[in-house]
Amino acid sequence: VYKYSCLSAGLGPGSRPLLLGGGSSTDRIGFAGFDGNSGFLVGLGSFFEGSGAGSNFSAGHDKATMQNLNDRLAAYLEKVRSLEITNGQLEQKIRDWHSSSFGGQAKDYSPYFKTISELQDKIFAVSMDNSRILMQIDNTKLATNDFHVKYEHEMAMRKSVEADIAGLRKLLDEMTLVRADLEMQIEGLKEELIYLKNNHKEVGGKEQLNHSVSGSVNVEVDAAPQEDLAKVLEDMRAQYETFAGKNHRDMENWYKNKSDDLNKQVTMETEALQTSKTEIGSLKKTLHTLEIELQSLLTALDKTLAETNGQYGAQLIQLQDIINKLEGELVQVRQDMERQGNEYKMLLNVKTRLEMEIAEYRRLLEGDFSISKCGSFISGNITSHSVLKVIISSICLGILITECLCPFPIEIRIDDMQ
């Protein structure tokens, strides 16, 4: 007599359940365990090789115990159905939460886009103003350079005119020296004329005295008449005075004309120089004002850009935090959905196995149970009689529901056992 028992146990995640029913010659009964928080195991742990139609259970099994077990199985199936309903409700809640979080109540960022577009337009307008101011500054610099070149040209002309004036003054000094020399010559000629007049008077007086002393002696000499020296000197004097006066007048007129021309040219150059200086001063003031405005605009733009970058950087950080939070929640929801899906699959498998057990129990209640060959454990031609004791255990969500010992007297024929 060999006694075998089948104990409740939980199998690993990769266990494969034994099938109920089989071919024409063997019937196998077995149920694999489930990991996690739920599981159910009923096992029959003996395998035999029989002959003919196999062995049958005796009619003396406890029908009351089987009925109680069937009631518990029905209650368990009802609980499975309620869990399926609860699972469906949870899935609906998850879908509603997902649609409310990412669909209808999504944050509207269109005002921010409008603000960004306005700021970009302002930045573009300020950039255009900045370019215009830079162009004005460049034009002002070019005008300043032109005035500087013109100023240098006028200064060169002024120096040339001053050099001409210096040359004319030198010539005037030379003419003044010539005039002084001529005046000195005139004075010498005047003195010589006076000397000749005095000498002529003395000679005439001596002749009269000699004539009075010698008596009346008339001497007639045929000689050519002498020239009148006074008249000659007077003519020379008049000629020199006329020549000197003419030269003096010509020199004065030439000097006056040259001086007038130079004064006019100097006046014009001075006025142009003063105008250029005034324009240069005005342009310098304008350039300084434009530089100040440009610096103010650049400072304001830098400040506005920094504020905008800081503001939108903070908003981006907040949005990134929200995105990270939502991604974490989404990952958690997916994990929950996967866990609930796994639990649902496990419960569905349990339901299927329970339905198969119910069908098998009904078949057993009708008296059609037989166990025969399982070649992996027992084979041979051993004939014996044994009593099979079956321990039936039900575990749901880690809780032992029921455990009972059902004796089934079976006549087993074993020819050989390895």
C-alpha cells in the first residue's frame, strides 16, 4: 500500500499550470500556484499506471464537504466578478483623470505666445531704431571728416595768403628804402643847387667889384651863352619829383589793391572757417547726444532682455517642473495600470481554473474520476492496493480560504515502479 498526498504550495512566476483532462488513456489533475497577493492551488500528487479503464473513486466520499467547497467556489467567483467591476471602475477613473489632466484642463499658453510676439516686435523696432541711429552717426562722422578736410584746405590757403602778404610787405619795405634813397638824393641835389646859387652870387659880386676898381673897361668877348643851371636843376628836380610821385602813386595803388584783395580773401576765409567751426561744434554736440541716446537704448534693451530672459526662464523652469511631475504621475499611473492588468489577468486565470475545477468537481460528483499513467514519475508492472488522500486548499489574495482532506479509496494496479 502506497500513500501519496498532494499539498498546497505557490509556484514561481514562470510556472505552467497542469491541464485538466487529457487523451483517451490518461486523465491528469493539477493546478499551478500564483505569485503575488492572490493564488489558488489544489493538487493531486500521485501518478499511477493503470490497466483497462483505470480506477474509480468509491461512492463513500463526503458529499457535504464537496458541496461546501462548491459554495465557497461560487462565492469566490462572485468576488472575482466584483473585483472585475471594481477594476473597470478604476480604469474609467484613470481615463477620466488622464483626459482631465492632459485634455480639457490643459494650460493655455497662447497669452504667453502673444506677449513673446509683442516683445519680439518691440525688439525688432528698437533694433531698426538702433540701426538708423548708427547710420546717422556714420553720416555725421563722414560729414565731420569732410569738414576736417575742408578746414585743412582752408588753413593751407590761409598760410599761402599769409606768405604772399609777408612777401608784399618785404617788397613794400624795399620800395620804402628806395623812396628814402631818392629823397636823400633829392635833398643832396637841393643842397648842391643852393651851393651853386651862392657860388654864382659870389662870382657876380667879385666881377662887379673888379669892374668898379679897374674903371670903365669894356671887354667884349665872343663866347657861347652859358646854360641856366637853376633851370636845369629845376627841370631835373621836376622830372625826379614827377617820376617819384608816379612811382609812389603806382605803388600805393598796387599795394592798396593787393591789400584790399587780401583783406577780402582773408575775410571770406575767416567767415568760412568760423562757419566750419560752428558746424563742427554743432555736429559734435549732435554726435554726443546720439551716442548718449544709443547708450541709453542699449542699456534699456539689455535690461529688458535680461528681465525677459529671467521671467521666461522662471516660467520654463516651472513648466519643466510641472512636466516632470506629470511624467512621474503618468509613469505611476502606467505602473498602476500594468499592476492592475497583471492582477486582472491573474484573476481571469484563477476564474478560468476555478470554472475548470467546478466542471471537474461536477464530473467527480457524478462518479467519473480516474487517474492513470504519468511516465515522468512512475512506470512498470506493479500490482498493489492503495488509498489516495487528497488535500484540497484554496488560497485567495494570500489568505487560506479552506483546506480539507478527502479520502478516496482507489484500487490501483502497479506492475513495476522505478
